[in-house]
Amino acid sequence: MSKKVLIISTSLRGNSNSEILAKECEKGAKEAGHNVELVSLKGKDIKFCIGCLVCQSKGSCVLKDDVAEIMEKVKEAEVIVFATPIYYYEMSGQMKTLLDRLNPLYPVEYSFRDIYMIATAAENEESTFEKAYQGLQGWVDCFEKAELKGIVTGGGINDANDAVNHADVMQKAYALGKNL
Ligand SMILES: Cc1cc2nc3c(=O)[nH]c(=O)nc-3n(C[C@H](O)[C@H](O)[C@H](O)COP(=O)(O)O)c2cc1C
């Protein structure tokens, strides 16, 4: 069955490793017949959440920037894949900022059910990715109809574009998309 899949690439780096994997995932998902869109945060204006909570009564954010358009896509997607570099054993700051800014979705109907993470890091320990995954789990826990279903990790990948040299990880990212 064809699903509406949104892949959000959060690295701002040129030739980003996590984005290379996100694109492999996109390729797999398209080949599986899904309706897929990849959104990069590069060049996007994304302000920090100011915590006013006006969104919980008004239904929309007081800040005016590029989040509104991304939020609409998040709301309508059935599957969301977040791709991030590991920064200090966590998700990227821009990804966390986006998750915070999606707070207007908390009290409304949303379509997303299956959430996945793709992450790359210089180190290659299982623990390298734990906090980032748990961080995303914290967000998912607040959306009761959604479930965090898995992660593709690219450890030992540091220089820009290095992901292309890791055929095993590229294959895992492709398979993630293919098997959504
Ligand atoms: C600010 C910053 C913090 C980083 N922190 C870590 C870290 O804690 N552990 C690690 O293994 N790699 C760390 N890295 C390396 C990146 O995770 C790695 O280069 C990754 O492949 C970048 O993905 P990207 O090309 O998609 O941005 C850090 C890189 C930056 C710029």
C-alpha cells in the first residue's frame, strides 16, 4: 500500500552524509511505490520556540518563518524519517529546534504513525547514537498515535561525502525506504 512519506534532512553541511543516506532512503521508498518528499532544512528560516504556548489555544505559532510550511507536511505525512548528524552525542540543534516548533501539532489531528531516524557520526559505538534516538523518542512519546520504529546508523563517517564509501550503510538506508 502506498504511503505518504516525508524525509526531513536536518544537516546544513554541503555533501552531508546524513543527507546522502536520506536520499538513499528516498530512492528505496520511491521504488516501493510510496509518495515521497524529501525536505532539507538548508537555507530555511527556523526560529527558536519562545515557549509562549499560544499554539495550544490558537492552533498556530506566533512566529512567522519557514516552519509553517514544513509543519503542514509533517501533519499530513503517514511516515516521517528524520536524518541528522550526531552533534555532541545528540541530534543536531536544528532538528531539536524543529521538533520544538512542531508543538502546534500537539493538540490537533495528525496523520503520522511511523517515525524513523537516520544518523551519521564520526565514532562507531552503539552508544554514539543512543541519546539522539532517545531524544526523538521523547518527542514521539508525546504523540500517542505515533511510534518510533527504528534507526539506520552510519558510524565511522566523518568527512563530507564519506557516506558514499560505506556501501553497507547506504544499503541499510535504501532498505529502510524500500520496506516502509
Ligand atoms: C558540532 C559537531 C559536533 C559533533 N559531535 C560528534 C559526536 O559527539 N560524536 C561523533 O561521533 N561525531 C560528532 N561529530 C561528527 C559528525 O557527526 C559527522 O561528521 C557526521 O558524519 C556529520 O553528518 P553530516 O555530514 O550529515 O552533517 C560532530 C560534528 C560537529 C560539526
